[in-house]
Amino acid sequence: MKHVLITGGSDGLGKITAKKLSESGYVVTILGHDEERTRLAASDIGCAYAVADVSDYDAVHEAITNSVNENGPIDILINNAGRWIQDSLESNDPKDIKRVFDVNALGPIFCTHVVVPEMKKLKSGRIINVISGAGLQGKAERAPYTASKFAVTGFTKSMQLELKPFNIAVDGFYAGAMDTGLFEKSGNGRDMSKALDPEIAADTLVYVCGLPDGVSMPEFSLQSLRY
């Protein structure tokens, strides 16, 4: 069965998706930066885990290499790890701005950099970048976050062209606000009662993972009509 690596897999959408894929028979590895939380999540899901900060290339390379040695080549990479930041630009701490770019933009690039060589050799594979609607449209008091997501949109569109000759699908998932705890972790809690149910988003990711090799959904999105 196909081996799926999910970054940001210790909670939220990543964990829900990992559980659904594991139950569907996929070999799943979740990657997170907090060892204890990632280990506990993997135990709950019944899957493998790896520990790395996605913004640290050497750590990512080591973690993915170990995962490949343990469970075989990565057939599907889901770049899901992300951080939130909001408020007026001048109110944002420059360190927080850098951290958002490191995780949201460099993370997918670094993880893709590691898995692509083997996918090219096998002439198959799928990379799904969980981008959010912020990668398509700007909003006031969201500039650094939106810029980081626009960066992933550009990366996704470029890699779609670059990897198409190797039969590797690159998909961009532009979801609306989801009730995943992303905002709470950043200290910006908000009413998410009308936001998108992450279970639905996870079902969508499972569907895309099940598409035949050589078939892509270059851009797909979900929006809650109530939000």
C-alpha cells in the first residue's frame, strides 16, 4: 500500500487525515516538531511518526530518510504544517513574521526537496500542499500570513509544471477557515462555530490521495457557506 507522509500530523486536519488514511489501509507517517505530542498522536492513530521542525532542512532530511528506511519510499506527501499570524503589519513581531514564513513557505519547499528525487526515479508520486484560501486572496491585517501562503501557491504552480513530465501530481488545497485549533495556538481565538468541519476537509484529502497515478487536481477548495 502507498506510504503517506503528513507534516503537522500531530493535531488538527493532519491528525484527522492521518487517521482516516490509516483506517483505509495506507501506510502513514506523521511528522511533527514536538516529539511527545507527535508520539502520542501516532499511538492514538496507530501509525508511524517522525520528528522535525519543517523549517530545518537537515532535520527534515534526516527524519524523512529514516521514515523511508522504515516504511519504504514516500508515495504521497501532504504538506500540512502551518502557523497563523494576524494584526496590522507594524504590530507583528519580526521574529513571528519570520517564523510564519519559515514554517508556511520554507516547510513545503524543504519537504518536497527531500522526496522529489525518489519520486522522479519511480516516475510516480503525489504532493498535496494545504494552502488555504489566503493563498488566493489578500485580507487586511493578514499580510505576513497571506504572503506566506501566496508563496506556496507560486511554488505549487511551478512544481506542477516541473514534475508533470515525471508523472508526479502536485495538488493545491485552498480551504476556507477550519475549526482545527490553528487560531487558538497562536493566541488569536475566534468563534469557529460556522467554520468548515475538518472532517470534511480530511475526507477530501483522502479522496485526492486515492486518485490514480498521473491524475491531478491542480486546484481544489472547500468553503463553509455559513462562515
